[in-house]
Amino acid sequence: MTSKELLYVEDALGHEKFMKSCSVKTSAKLQDVALSSYIGELEQKHTELYNKFLNLL
């Protein structure tokens, strides 16, 4: 893996970690059950993406 590709993967990992964090915080604050559930699904999706990027290393 080139240094440029490594920088891209590291950047993507940071973005996915941030999105997961935002999803967790938002889901905890919501009172609407359906919306909270949807945000929980987004959290799972960002966790999956994080793990996929991590496996590239």
C-alpha cells in the first residue's frame, strides 16, 4: 500500500469513527422510537464500514 493510500484509509477510519460517535449521541437524545431505531441502524453501518477499512491495514 502506498503512503497516499494509507493516508486515505486513515482519513476514512477517522470519518467513520466520528460518524459512529455522532450516531450514538444522537440516538440517545431522541424520543421518537422509529427515528432512534433508524439512527441505531446507521451506527451499525458505520461500525461495519470502520471494520472494513481497518481490515485493509
